[in-house]
Amino acid sequence: MIEIKNLTKDYGKVKAIEDVSFTVEKGEIVGFLGPNGAGKSTTMNIITGFISSTSGTVRVAGHDILENPVEVKKHIGYLPEQPPLYQDMTVSEFLDFCASLKKVAPREWKSQKKDIMELVKVTHVSHRLIKNLSKGYKQRVGLAQALVGSPEVLILDEPTVGLDPKQIIEIRRLIKALGKNHTIILSTHILPEVSAICDRVIIINKGRIVAIDTPENLSRKLSDFSRFTITVAGPQKKVREILQGVEGVKDVEVSSTFNEDEASYIVEADKDIDVRKPIFNKLAAAGYPILELRSMNLSLEEVFLQLTTTEAKEVV
Amino acid sequence: MLAIIKRDFRSYFNSPIAYVLIGLFICIMSLFFVDSLNAGIASFTTNFISSMSYLLLFIVPILTMRSFAEDKKSGTEVLLMTSPVRVYQVVLGKYLAATAVFLVMAVVSLVFPLVLLIYGKPDGATLFSSYLGFVLLGMVFISVGIFASSLTENQIVAAIISFVSLFALTSISFIGNYVGGFVGKVLDQLSFIERYYEFYYGIIDITSIIFMLSFAAVFVFLTVRILERKRWSQG
Amino acid sequence: MKIRDFFSKKSVRYESYSLVITTVVIAVIVLVNVVIGMSGISKYVRFDITENKIFSISQQSIDLLKSLEKDVEIFILSPENSYTNLTVTEIIDQYVRNGNGKIIGPRYVDLDKDPTFISKNFDPDRVAGINAGDIIVRCGKNLRVLNNSDFMEISYDYYGGASVTGLKVEQAFTSAIKSVTAEKVNTVYFVSGHGEYGVDDLSQIKSSLSLNNYEIKETTLTAPVPEDADVLFFPSPTNDLLGSELENLKRYLENGGDAIFLFDVQGSLQDLSNFNEVFSAYNLQLNYDLVNEFTQANYLKENWMIRPMVYMSDVTKNLNPDQLFIYLPMSRSVSVLNVKKQNLEVSLLFGTTDNSTSIDLNAGIQRFGPFYLGALSQLEIGSANHSRIALIGNCTFITDEYTSELGSNGSRYIISILNWMQERKDEVMIPAKSIETPPLNMTQQSRILVFILLIAVIPIIIIGTGLFVWIRRKNL
């Protein structure tokens, strides 16, 4: 449904996103996870055709965003970070405007409008001015706007930001329900949100994709020290032998040599066995001290660390 | 495009702005219309006609300042740009909406010729051409205002930019007379006020109409380019 | 970054594409307008929609332009930017447009930048007193100078106040073009030597005549009348002709010459029997009297300031006496003799109503009207020739002193007489275009009412509606 290849966007020398590629299948709900400023909004703005990429391609429902922007836009409903609402219109007027902007047939619109308003629960405020609505309602109207014309793809940028916990739960439930009929990409910097809603997660940090997987796999990967670097003071040959002798270690490679007696190794170990203790014990017994032990999945970890801390702050 | 025209047009009339502009326009123009009443002549005075154009200098920036600036500020620009419409349709829609409001004002101001018609036998053809000139001048001014509005997200800044540009545009013929030579001739060509007066005197020059419409088209086009450019250079 | 990579970047490609597109589109639009502006197409798609067609020329002028064989140049002695008389420039455009390339111009001459232009290009004697802002119409060596006063028709109200009521730009140009392209110019000789008005008193009528293609020369009758004389013009002689002068005049008239005689009331009796001898050959007689008019509508304040009745004749059929009214101050009457003569045709020009008197200044006898104040007479000579005279009992009405106060309508009659004598049937008879704006018929009361309606009621209703809509929506 959505096919993104090598997407890069620079602002002068700063790269907002670099070499981003992924695909989203029909009916999937994909979470776009990353800290603030990671490039989530930029990517979404490019997919929806609001801004253009420096290089790379976006195809939605088989159409290229540059070659056939109108066709692509027909398939997308977009809720940007700041809901695009005309403050001086009533909810009903605004949705009517969106419908005619998206060329929804007037006959269809009448029933569709009713459905959408009921779905996002704004029916009872439909005759109020948008500027007089609370933040939660504004967000819902923004969501309603994205649903106008029942596009196959929904792109939701931080749909729950700034809402109170009760509203967050409601919106999440709503998105989950929408996922039955729509392909959805939603961005968030909140970890539990992803596991609550999404089929798949794309983690992005500093403009690059760090990981793409299901939420379950990712959380397993999080505690997995399968690859790490270890710097040891001792003769390479002997250290290698000791490392390879540890139960669970699959492979050892020298990554860099500092001097005769000091080198870094990349160790690949079994997922289920924690090899760090035996390694320490064996090296210590042989009299080769470990100078450094570091996980290779650092960037992923980093991302998660940030996400979990912000989550903690916001929830409190 | 029709959706955008309709929305913007309604938005003008859902806020007091269009009403205040039209009401003040009629009120101020009445002060100049008195000349005709007192002199007892069934025609517009030169004063009336020139005031009409100078009032536009103030009205158009206020009319057009919201067009893009407001959308940019409130984020609705994203909605317009990610909807299945082309950029030129968005620009043209907003341009035509502002023009429609301006036309409503022109229609309301027909009370002046109406008074002349009731109490005298004015030369209807020149009244018509005076209005034709006024509408064309308004269309030119609005294109400049829309362009100014696309440059910034601050409405006040947009209004100031368009006022200054329009003021420069109307001063061109004076500068042209002062400079003389080839440059003066080129500047003279650009003098909308002189063309506008020709309409008032009762001369309809098709090339003037083409010139004014194409000037407006250039600015609408430039607005499209500005918005397209932003897609490439900003986020 | 390599140059190739640089250009393969999408944004760079877009930027250059966008720049090219923008430049091309604007260049095309500018070019189209420049081409339209320069090509002169604008003259053909420019429409004068005014009720009076102020900016258009009549068929008469267009016909004249079609028959042009020589090039006519038009110079405007002003920088183009500062020449603001739109009517004049529009009308000139019309001439150029209908002139089949024979009308060249207008060429703008800035005398400040080119001070020797006039002396280099024109015969200095013929452009004496030329001013910046004047317009020169030239064909070969012939030229005609026009200025703003030639373009305006000035009317005088009951109390003598002057106002511009019409435009005669077209008349001025058409007659200028006629005159500069004319093969032969008719010559009017102003006669002097018998106490006539001097040049200083008659500059207005003289410029009117030259504006209407008449060359003006002066003569006395002591020698035979010059061969090139078409008309003799007598601006109020006060002394009678000498015998030899009478002979010269008679010989001239018998050869088919034409003459206009204008006589003011005389302060003291002068025997003008030689003049009357000439007139009697035409069945006319000049009286020594002063006519007073008593019908209210036919005099201005004083009974001797007569607004004459105008008789329909070949001379007056193209003039509209209701608009072209004149006053004849202190007039003497003209009698038509009842002698039966063949080959003679007298027609009347001016007259008074029944309710008028004439006092014979010699005998003091009062007679009662109506009187004739002017008449025309035509004497057939042979089968192909004729002599025509006009005799009017007033000359004051064409003097500068009079025209500066009461207008120059009189010269229109004189020119019409001259045209009749010269049988110029196609003379410029285009009526001036009225620029009077139609009146607004309002009482003071309705004026105030309309004013209040416009300045207060309508704006308040509009702004009120706005506030109502706004407040109602505000709390939705």
C-alpha cells in the first residue's frame, strides 16, 4: 500500500531524514516511534505531499507522490501534529468544507458525515465553533477531518499528544477500531502506545531508521545482548580462545587492535544465555582484565531510554 | 477550488471584517459623492473617482492579509496542500474569494450611480466603464495583496507589505513623469491609475483590460510559485 | 559533492526547473503586453463609449481623411508625459487611425530640451507667438497652429459670465488639415482707409477666419482690387468712398467679386451715398438710424442690445440660432428696395420683432418695426458668374471688445457668409460636442435625505448586520 524508498530530506546541510525505506501493507497499523526531532513529522509530511523530499520515492496505492500528487492525496487522510482546523467554523461547516475539498459526492457525504461524527463522538458539538472546543474535541475533529472521504490510508502525527489519560485511551481505542478498515501510520514518542495499537513499529532516531519489527520482537530485542564489543588487555590469540570457549558464544571477531596487548572484539552470543559473567570469570582467571564491555544495539537502546523517560514524565 | 472560494467567502462574511470594510467604504465615498449632489450634476466627480482608487489602497491589504497568512499560522495550510487539489487551485480559490468580496462591495456601492439615475439622466455608458475600471483595478490590487499574504504568516506584516507595494505601484506614474525617457515610458505603461482614469473618461481600451488582467495573473502565478517553493525548502 | 550529483539532486532540479518556468511565464506575459503596447493595436481596440462621443471624429472628418493625398504632420509642443489633454490625444489618434498613413504623428517636442526646433523647422513669421503646449499641423510649407482656446466652445450666460460648454477639438483639426492641404486658399481682403476698425480691434475674427482656411490680407481701394481677392471685408467704414475707390469697387463687383459690409451706428452724420449706390445695385439700402427692440426675449438689459431674429437662408441653414445666439449692440437698419430687377436675389439675415423702433439720427423721426438688420444679395452676371454681398447694420459684434465679453458666435455667422460666397459646401459644420454634465434634479430636502441615507443609514445597516452575525456566531 505504501512504499518508501531511500527517502532523504536536507535543510541545507542538516539532514532531517536520511535514507529512510519501508513498506506498509494494506490493513496494517504501523507505529512510527522516535524521540522529538527524530524525523517522524518530516517523513509524514513527505508521504502526504505537503513537503517534498530531496531524494527518494514515495508510492501510495501504486502512485508516485511527485508524478501524481492528486491521486496519492485522494488515498490519504492526514492528521498533522497541529490539527488543521479553521477556528471560525463550526464542526459541521468544517467537515462539509473538507468533504467538498476532497470531492466526496454530496449524496454519500450525508451518511458518511453522520458516521464519522458518531465514530469520533463529536455529534453533540457539531454546531459549535471549533475555537470554543476543548483540546480533546479539537483533536477529535482533526481526526474526523482525516476520515472524510474514507481514505484507504490514514496518517496520524502524534494523535494523542496533549490529551488527558482518559482521552488518550479513547483515541487509542478509536484508532484500533479504524485499523480494521484503513491502513494506518501513526507517529508517537510514547512506547506503550505502540504496543497498545500497532502491528508493526518503525523506530527512527536522528533521521535514520533504527529498527522495524513487531512490538513483541522489539521488546525482546531490547533485553538481548546478543552482540557486544569487549576490549581486553591480553594477547589476541589467547583472549580469542578464552572467549570462544565460553558456553553460548557463537563467534568472536577482532574489530580493532590498539597495541600488542590490547584489542577490541565483537562477540556474538546466544540470545538466551547471558555470557557476560562467564566471560568475566574466565578472563579474570587467565589474568586478562576487561577494559570495556558495551552493547552494540546502543542506538536502539538509546531511543528506548529516551522514550521511556519521556513517557514516565508525561504520565506523571 | 469552488470549495475554497466558498469557504473563504463565507469566512469574510462570518466575521465582521467584510461588513466593516464595505460599510466604511460607502460612508467615506459618500463624503466625496456630496460634491456631485451639491453641484447638482449627474456624474461622478474626478475627486470621487480618485478617492475610490485611494481607498482601495487601504481596503485591499486588509481584505487579503488573512488569505494565506492565517492558514499558515493555524496549520490549515497543511489541510489544503494535502487535499487532492492543485496548488494553483488553492491560490486561485483564495484570489477569487477575495475578489468576490470586493465585487460585493462594488455592487453595494452601486447606490451612488443609483442616486444619479433616480434624480437625473447620467451617461450610463461612462458610469459603466468607471466601474469596469474600478473592478479591474481592484483585481490587480488583490493579486498583489494575495502575493504579500503568501510571504509571511503574520497578517499585519502581510498587510503592511501589500500596502507599501500598492502605494509604490500607484506612485509609478508620478515617478515615470519625473524620470522621463525610456524608463519613464516603461513606468508609464505600468500606471494603473492612468488606465483607470481612462475608463472613467469613457474610453474602453481592450489592451488596458488585457494588461491589467495579465498583471493580476502574474501575481497569482508568483504566489503559486512561492507556495510550491516552500514545499521544497521548508518543513 | 560532484557537480553531476549536485544536478541530479531532486531539489536542485526542481529549483532550476521552477526558475525557468517562472521566468518563461513572466517573460511571455510581459512580451505579449509589450508587443500589444508597441504594435499600435491599441488604437483599434479602443472604444469611445461616451454619450457625446467626445473622443471620436465624425464621418465628415473621416471622409476628408480618405481623400487626403499629401502627408500631414502633427507636432505637439510639449513633452509626452506632461501633455495631459486626453481629448486632444484621443482625437489625434482617431485622425492617425483613419488617415491611411497620411496623418503622421503626433510627434512630441520638448522645447526645453530642443529650443531651436521651431526656428529650424518652421517659417518664423508664421509661428510668431507660439507657445509651449500648442499644436502645429503641417503639410509641406503650409502650417496651422492650434491651441487650447481653439478646442473649447465658450458660452455666455444672460449676465455675460463665460463657461466652457463644449469641445470642438475635431473642428479645429479638420479645418486645420483642410487648410494646410488646400491647393488654393481663399483670400479675404480687409479694407481700410475709411475709418474702419483696425487690426487691433479684430484679432478674434481674423484668427477665426484663418482657422477656417481664409488667408487675410489688407488693402485700400485707392488701387484696383488685387486679382487674388475673393472677398472684400469692410469692418464699419465711417467715411464714404472716393470716386476712384467707388470705381475700383464697382469694377471688382461687376467681375463677380464678393464683399461683406458691416456698419456701426455713427455718432455724426456722414454721407455714405457712394456706398449706398453700390448697395442699390443689389436692392439694398443702409439707413442712418438706431434701432431699439422692445420684446423682452430679444434684447439684453438695454433695448439697443438686440438679440436679432435669424432668418432661414443658405447662410444660416447650418447654424442653430438657438444655440448660436448673438447680440447686436447699437444697430442700424437695412432696407430692401422694391425695384424689380432680374438676376437679383435678396435674402434676409437678421431682423427685429414688430415691437421695435428706429430713430433716424438725422431727422429724429421715429419709425416702428419690424426692421431688417442684415441682408444678403446675389447678382447674376452672365450665365456662369455672380456677385454676392452681405450688408449688416452692425460691426461691434465681431470686435475683440465685444467677443471677450459676450462670445465669438458672431464670427460663426461671418464665416458662414464667407462660405456661402465661396460656395464651400463641405465646410466644417460639425457641431461642438457638449461637455455639460446632465443635471441632477433634487430638492434641497431630498439632497439632505439622500446624503444621510448614504453616509449613515446604509453603512450602519451593513456594519450592524456584521456585528449581529459576529456576535451570534461568537458563542456558538
